[in-house]
Amino acid sequence: DTAARRMLYDERLQGLNIGHMAASRDGNYVYFPWMIYRQNPIDARNIQAGWVLGSRIARVRLDGPARRQAMTLDERGKAVADPHGLGLTSDEQWLVVSASGTHELLVYRLPGLVLQDFGGPGDHIDPALVHDERRYDRVPLGGRPMGLRIAKDDRRVFVANYLDDAVQVVDLERREVVQTISLGGPETVSLARRGEAIFYDGRRSLDQWYTCHSCHYEGGTNATVMDTLNDGTVRTFKTVLPLYNVAKTAPWTWHGWQRDLGAAMRKSLTETMIGPPPSDDDVAALVAYLSSLDAPPNPNRPRGGAPSEAARRGEQVFQSAKAGCASCHRGDCFTDGEIHDLGLGSPRDEYQGFNTPSLVGLYHRIRLLHDGRAKSLDELLTGPHNPDQVTGQGELSDDERADLIEYLKSL
């Protein structure tokens, strides 16, 4: 309720990476794009079937709790990666979606568009819709189209294109870009910028179902546990870690077996994404881009950068022998780059022990440990990663644990 500034109810979705929202003119519904993760092993068959990651449009009632309705965006052999912006024409004849990973504007005729609830929308878009240009089209834009606005004439769509540093004007009747407004980007493309384009490019995956960004959202994390082949086994799900400062935190992967960041990129593109083999220049560009990723400003630190009193006390707990945190989490990135076996693994793991994760930006992670079993820092420190189980120096008091959490949130 925007007038009362209170939440009326929440509608939980199975999925990730929710895009922009648009309300219907009667105020009864909200539409938005998002992606789903089906928790199946990553192989060619599952990807092409839509059983790994898929893109959807949702419609949810705003006047009370109700099951969401949804429609699949993905075509067989030509999926839609990373849908982001969404808009409705004022007469609600057309719905448009920017597909940032496949560099296009999706255009749907809204009357008669089927959004299903019980049983789900299926894994591929209705073939009848695909072959009906009066009801559906895909307008190529290039770059990385993101936010969008529809003009008052309901004919033009203004699309902010991140990688092109431009606003593109799309004519809905002609289904083409009729104007490009430059925003003054750099004249030459740096190596890191080239790597960024690869990072956000769905064509780097099999049938363009997803991008690096789909899992490492904006270089961070989609807050999901996923099953890739990086750990050598299937059905051993791992938390997706943010990539901030990744070039400084060797080795890589949760088990720490990967010692070459370029090789890690090549393996991810060809095995996790099952895309075309990257060139050496592609790999160098990706490494350059990842090396540029820093954690965003921490909202738990004041503008001046000084930690709170509780965080300062928490730092003393962190450094203490009783908590033992600093024995592994040390340095600017709070990792020692070593493999430790704390008894938290699975009998199915091919590798023993886990690579010490960086604690930078810990405040915005909602799944902790390699398998995401802890959903909060308090649950982590009182449960599977209780400091006493590591050091044997005794339980932290409630005050010590509260101060330690404040410090961890400030990193």
C-alpha cells in the first residue's frame, strides 16, 4: 500500500533475476519478466528442453494473494536470455520486453495472450504464436537493451541500451529501430569492455538460453544454489558466489582445484554454458572484465567509512583466538586461498575440503556455505559453522555473536 507505506502481502516465486514491473491500467495486475531454475544437471538435452534455466513473463494480482500466472518466452532452438525491461501500451494492446542477453525487443499482442497458472506455462513458447507476426515479433537491437518506456502515442518504444551507450527508438508498427540517440560513450572499446559484452551475451550458451550474468547477476550472485560440473559431480549443488575481486582470490571454484582464471572462463563457456569455444582473445577480455569488478558500496558503513561501535567490537571478536575467523579469513579479501576440510562436505563430493570464500560484501548474501544451508549469519554461527566447532575455545556469548555479525555485515 503506497499510501500507508506498508506491505499488504507477498507473492513468492520460484526463480531469480526479476526484471522491471508494469501495472495494468485498472491497477489489478502487475506484469514482470523473470527467470526460473529447474535444478536439473547441466547437459545439452536439459538445456534445450528448458530444464535448466528459462525465461518467463509473470502476471500477479495486486488486490489480494493469488497464484501467479506465467508465460514462457523461449523458442525451441532460439531461447530468450535475461529478460529485463517491460512495458504496456496505454490501450493495453501491446506488451513489450527487452531481452538483454539476446539483444532484442520482444513484442506481444496482449489481448488473447495466454498466461497460465496451475500446471505452469510449459518450457517453450506456443509455436502458433511464434509463426504469427500479427501477435508476436523479435526486433533485433544489439548491445544490451535494458530499461524501456513507451511513448504517449503508443507507437514508439524508447530503450536504454547499456553496452551501446545509447537510447534506441523502436517503431512498434514498423518493428524496427528508427533512431539511435548516442549518450557519448567511449570512442574505442577497451579489452575489459569487450569482456563485459561476452559476459552479457546469451549467444555464448547453447541455443542462447542464458549468460554469465544469469547466474552472476551484475557480476554478483543470483542468490541460488546451482548444479554445475565445476565440482566434478552432479546433484551436488553449490552456492553461486559473487565475482567481486575474483582476480585477487585464487584459487577458484568451491573446492579450489582451479588455479588458472582464464582456464576457468574457458571451461565455464564450453561446459557450463555448452557454447562455442572462446578464442584466446575472448578469454583475455573476460579475465580483464572480471579483474575490474569491485564490490559495490556497503550500506552498512557510514559515508565516512568508519564502522559502528558494535562493528568495532565485532572486529575484536573476529580477530580473537576464541572465534578463530582471522586464521582463514584474512587479508584485504578475507581469504587465505587455502583448502580446509571442516566436515561440511558430502559423501558424493569428488574433492575434499573447501576453498576459503572471500567475506567482502557478505551482507547481501542470503545463502551461506557452499551448499547454502545457512540462510542468515546468526544461523551460520550457531549451527554448521559455529566457531567453537572450529577452535574448541568455547561458545560465543550472545553479545559477542551479535557484534561479530555487525562486523561481518560491514565488510
